Amino acid sequence: MKILAIDTSCDETSVAVTQARRILANVIFSQVKLHKKYGGVYPTLAKREHKTKINLALNLALKKAKIDFTDIDAFAVTFGPGLAPALEVGVQKAKELSQKYHKPLIPVDHIEGHLYSAYAENKNGKPTRDFEFPILSLVVSGGHTQLVLIKNHLNYQLLGQSLDDAAGEALDKAARLLGFGYPGGPIIEKLAEKGNAKKFVLPTPMLHSHNLDFSYSGLKTAFKRLLSELSEKEKLQNLNDLSASFQAAVIKSLLLKLQQALKQNFVKTITLVGGVAANKLLRQHVRMLGKKYKLSVLFPPYKYLNTDNAAMIGVVGYYKFQQKIYLDNPAALERIPRANLDTYVIK
Ligand code: KG4
Ligand code: ZN
């Protein structure tokens, strides 16, 4: 069966055509350049841009998959979490198409998409990966930092999450404080490669907390204070070391909670997903942790699957369709900007 999936939750207009876990086509129109000057994503601007690009993305995805709308068996769409005005565009379009072609509409949570991104395959079915449950997934994106235990297909338990900023957001804010644009994660990563992470002392967030939650506002404040103690010249001379120190504190806190979660839960697999999962140093450390606990460690197999994309939404759509989780009345679907993982899990 072929699914046409849409994600407009943030600043990428993405449409994909999937068949089970295979990605037949995935189109992404990124708005990064547009939002760069605001140092973050500007919601009304995002909506306008999604509206301009959505039909183009749909047609391009179908063309790449060499099919047309009549070949589609179901539509899948991200209903949340995300920016309300942005989500609205994708949800509206998916409703429209599902009604027009009389095909089921599958609601997918954006985080669910990230969770399944580690299991996506290219159009030739590569890489071949089996689901070995239970899976412990660390979701690190610009909007979310969560530890999720995936007990079986579509069966999740949220173990912990950020109480304030997400890890990606913290990296974005640190980059902004250093005078760089959005997204900051890759910029910090690049500068950090040449830096000394021990040069500046920053606190490890939630070091002494006994739960699996994260927090990055304290780290941000400490970083701000550190910068205020430096002259502009010193700041510029130490960009690499400052980046390395900040990145190290973020990574340390992620590993701390990941390890704590491993001690408390029986799992067979670790997955690292979301935009920040592209970070090489973080990957390296998570791989080492997997070795220590003799667990397989999986990352999204292709680069575009780390950051936002509709392919991962289509993959979830397949498993939901199998369990008959779709809407009888597509018109009833509404965007849910603050959706939780269990919003549409009908058991
Ligand atoms: O998953 P994503 O594309 O969007 C959300 O759903 O939020 O994640 C975007 C986040 C941004 O904060 C960006 O700075 C971060 O992922 N990011 C990185 C890297 N690439 C993207 N962070 C660290 N290292 C990277 N290489
Ligand atoms: Zn995302």
C-alpha cells in the first residue's frame, strides 16, 4: 500500500510517498534562510511559506515516486506537536485530499515520526533493520528533548522530558549569544571541533536530580553570565572553546539521563533521533554507551531523516493503518500544537 505523508509542523514543508517502511519519494522545502534573521522560527511567516509550497511539494513527491493521486491508498499527516499556524496548512491539505480521493486519513504525532525515523528504508529496502523491542529512544530536536520507552509498535511510555528548553533550542540560543544565526546546532558543532571543552566550566544540567527530566535554562543563564564576564575581543578569540564547552555540557546531560534510563529499564535497542541526532560527538558517545550495555544503537539511516521530514510520518502511517488507526471522518481532524504521544493511540 502507498501512503502520501505530509509534515508542516515547523519550518520545513515536507511531503513523502512511502510503501511500508520504504521511502519512494521525500520532498523538503526548507525555510531556514527565511527565518535566519529572526534567530528562530517565525510562525506566521512559516504558515505563509507552507501555503506557497505545499502544492509544489505534493506534485514533486508524486512525480519522484512516478505515481499520481489515484495510486495513493491512504494519507498521513502530522497533527502536532508543532506551531499551530504551520500545522494548520498540512492538516487542511491532508483533509482535503482524503475527502477528495475517499481514502483514509491517518493522524501522526510528530515525535512518533522521529521515533520511527531510525527504521525508515530507502526505495530498495535498505538498510534492513528489525524492530527489537523494547527500544529506548532519545529524541533530541529543536522543540523536544524526551526519553521514550517503545514497548511495542505504537506503544510508548514517556520516561522523561525537558522542563524548559529543548537541547536543540539551547544550542540555537547559545549560537545566537555568540552572534550566529539559526539553526545553531550545526554551527556550534563545527566551532566545537576545534575547541577545548575544558576551557570554560559550565554546570551539567540536572546532575543531581533523581528523575529522567532535562532542563537547559540554567545552562543558558550560566553561559550568558560567562559571556558577560568576557570582553568582545575575548569572546571572539574563544568562539571555539566556548562552543565546545557549551556543547559538552548539553551532551553530558543527555548521556547522564540516557544512562540512568538504561539502568532502570530493560531494553534491547537504543535509538537517537531528531535534529540534534546529527551531532557527531553525541552519536559517538551514545555508540559507546551502547557498547558498554551490549545493546544495538541505531540512528536515522539517512541524513535527511534526522531533521524534519514527511518520510518518517509515512512510516508511522503504515503501522497505524495496520492497526486500523485512522479517522472515519477526516473532516474531524484538528491540529493539536501541544499533542502528547498518546493523543491518537487508540487501543
Ligand atoms: O528535529 P528538528 O529538525 O526540528 C524540530 O522538530 O525541532 O531539529 C532541529 C534542531 C535545531 O535546534 C538544530 O540546531 C539542531 O536540531 N541540529 C543540530 C545539528 N543539526 C541540527 N544540533 C547539533 N548538531 C547538529 N549537527
Ligand atoms: Zn522534529
